[in-house]
Amino acid sequence: MKILVADDDPQLVRALRITLAAHGYDVIAAPDGAAAIATAAQARPDVVMLDLGMPRLDGIEVIHALRGWTDVPILVVSGRTGSADKVEALDAGADDYVTKPFQIDELLARLRALARRRGVAASVDTPVVRFGDVEVDLAATRVVRGGEVVHLTPTEWRMLEFLARNPGTLVTRQNLLRDIWGTDQVADSGYLRLYMSQLRKKLERDPAHPQHLLTEQGMGYRLVLGD
């Protein structure tokens, strides 16, 4: 199993590399937040282990960036022991949290639990999703159509991102409402239909007869890939 260790403490990284390699793990390292994101996109690790207090981009920013395009398990290993820090990391998308200093047996047990939950045979989602003449770069939060960048509002992006992370799958209105507005109790008074209409105008060849951004009547929406 391949583990990305993102931490700016070279001694800790060296110790983890030796210890984890002795237990059969393939370890790659990143010294800061920006490098962690780039390495994750290139190396496709099975688990990401990261510190919160890193230079360039902190751990919370890295978690948000990764969750834009992958559901790879994220284990935070941090010296921050406050409950607020733990809650913030978990709410951002981390799967587990270990405080420094830690016992290696506990760390290994948590890694095994994440591997079981994820399934090490599962591949990391591609950061680029393509349909028609559209490319959605989930890591860079960018949409290109026919070679030209398409401007999306933040809400349009959130809606497209959710669909792109679940291609071919029915995404219910409740799931979209929860992802975009943080609750499924928001009354859907046409908001989703409005934003879907705007996305189709920007991304479909014929918005009146969409081929990719489809409505499942009475249930939700589905993103269909292909030409």
C-alpha cells in the first residue's frame, strides 16, 4: 500500500519512512502543502498522512483541495491537540486524527482500519473528468470547453463538482442540497433547476436537449460521460 506522508519535519518523515517500509508500506513524502497536492495527483497514494501546520498551504487547505477530486483516506497526524482543531480537520474531510507524539502500534492500527474502509485495490479517482468537449479539472477547480476556460459561479462549480465526482450515478436533490447549502432541509424552490439550467447553457452543445447533464424526473440529476 502506498502512503503519502506530508510533513515539514524531516526527522519525523525519515523515521516514518523507515518504520512504515519495515511493515511493507511504500512511502512517498512531501515537505509542504503545495507539494502534497501535486504529489497526490501524480503518485495516486492509497492513504494520505499529513500534518496541519505545514508551509505554503496548511493541512486544512490540503484536505479541501484533495476532497475536490478524490476520496482517498486522509489521516491527520498533528501536534494540535485541541478539540476545535480535530473537528475542523474532520469537517474538512479527514477520515481520522492522531496527535503527536503517537505510538507506532496505534498509527499502524489506524492505517489498517483506513485501508479496510477504503479497500486498497480501489483506484483513486482521476482529477480530470471529460464529457463532450468539456474537461473538468477537479484538482485545479477549472472547467475548459473546446480549449477555452469556462467561468462558473461558486454554486455552479459545487453542483458540477458533486456530479463529476459521481459520474453515471443518480445524485439526489437531497444530496446536492446538503453538499451545496450544508443541509437537506433547505426548501428546493427551483434553485437546483436554475443552476442546472445555467450549467447546461455553458456546457451542453444543445442546452434544450442535454446529453450529459441529465434530469432524473422526481429524483435528481446524473452526469453521463462520453462524446
